[in-house]
Amino acid sequence: MSVLALVTVAFTPVTAHASKDPTPGPTATTPTDPNGIGGLAVETVVYGTHRRQSMDVWWTPDGTRRPGVFLIHGGWWSSGDKKSMSSITRSYADLGYTVFNLNYRLSGDAAWPAQRTDALGAIATARKHADRWSFDPGNYVVVGFSAGGHIAAAVGTYGNGMNGLKGVVGLSPIISPLRAYTDGLATTDPYKRKLRASAIRLAGGCEPKGKCSRVWASMEVAWHSSRKDAPMLTVHSQDEFVPPQQSQLLKQTLGQVGVPVTIFTAPGVAHSSVLYREPGVAERVQQWIAERIG
């Protein structure tokens, strides 16, 4: 069993467009297990001034630069915490990746695009201090769950590609908040109704019309597709409240510029991390990631 070192480290705040590098804190201690094999090291890193702008970093401190996996939790954009992702984080660290498990500002803290900005800021911090965490800044993927899948996919279509980003995975990702808004209007499904209300809250409390049209357009992942975007894998259950059709428009728009999108559909209604734990799903995701970053 590996021994973990846990250290909380504060960094100078950084955003996606920061001009000043963050300053690393103290180095974590790295214990060795009884067999003499170096264990995993773990730090909690603050990458901004808000209490939600933090991430847990898990890495193998052996001096080898390893591919990175960034994990983004779900929770309707308004709740949830990185601690719910601990077991999934550990599973990728055990596979040999450097893993960054993110918190971000929720919709009650700030409206869109604060959530995407936070994910970009966390990635920027990780890339600036790659040596510290035995991380290869030119080789990483972003994996998001439900609302976190929306953030991950929005990172994937941000600008015309991101340096080092080799793939994006979404588990039940809300690719189109506009579709969620429409689907939740005339339905008795409580989850679809809640998702509609959550999308409105993410947009700052306004519906997709008038002066709010711009923020809703920014939230639409597929509308920002470009030819240097990273390939994507999305996973949905056939009958869940975030249906596979959410990803079809993204597959179409990215396909038009030559970027592959794979949509995997599982039977049933399982959603997000529950879907990830369905038989064969985690293995399929891990295989896809390994094919992208090794």
C-alpha cells in the first residue's frame, strides 16, 4: 500500500490570462512504503483568491514526467466538491498519471464563464509548475462529470485548441444548456426541470433572450468548435435526463472541422459518476485516455 503525504499549499492567484506566475509553496514530504518503493504524494493547492479555487494534486515523485488527468466534479453547477472524486482520483494516480482534482466557483458564487475560467486557471497553474508534480505539460486530458462535463467540454473548445490538451472526456456532459433549458420547459421529469433551473442560474439568473443571449451563447459548447480542438469522448445512458442527443450537435460541429467525437451510449438511466461505475464504462474511458496520452 502506498503512503500518502498531504500538504496544503497556497499559490499566488492565477487566471487563464494571468501575466504573473504563481509562486510555489513548500515542498511536500515524500514517504517511502515498507518495500522501498516511492509512494504517491498529495497536495492541496490554492490557485486563486476564492475559497473554491483549489485543487488536489496526486503524483509519483520519481522525477519522471507523467501525463496528466484533470478531473472536474459535477453537481448542477451549484453544488458538489472535489472530495467526492477522491476514489476516481486515486484510481488514475495508481495508473501512473499526475492527477489534478479541481474545485471551482459554483453558480451561486459567480455566473458563467467563471467556471471555465477557473478550470483554465487551474490548468495554467499546473503547467507552470509541471516539474514540481512530475507532470508533462504537453500531454494531458480533462475529464468532467455532468455539469463538470460541460466545463470540461467548454475547455476543449476554448479558443482554437489548447497547448498540451490531447483529449476531453465527459460523463453525462451537458453539452447544450439551451437544449436543457428547452427540455425542462414542458416535462414532468424533476431532473430535467432542475437542470433547466440550474442552467438559468448558471447564466446569472436570466433566460436566453435579450441581453442574456450572449452568455447563453458562450455556454453552448458546440458553437465554439474549431479545427485545433482536442478529440472528445462522451458517455451517456440511453434513458438518463442528459440524453445522448446532447452530444450529437458537438459531434456534428467538431466533425465538420475534422475533430473526432466518440459518443458511447450505455443502457439504463445511470448518470455521471454512477454511470462511470457501471460495468465496463471506467475501463472504456481509461482505454480511450491511454490511447491519447499513454
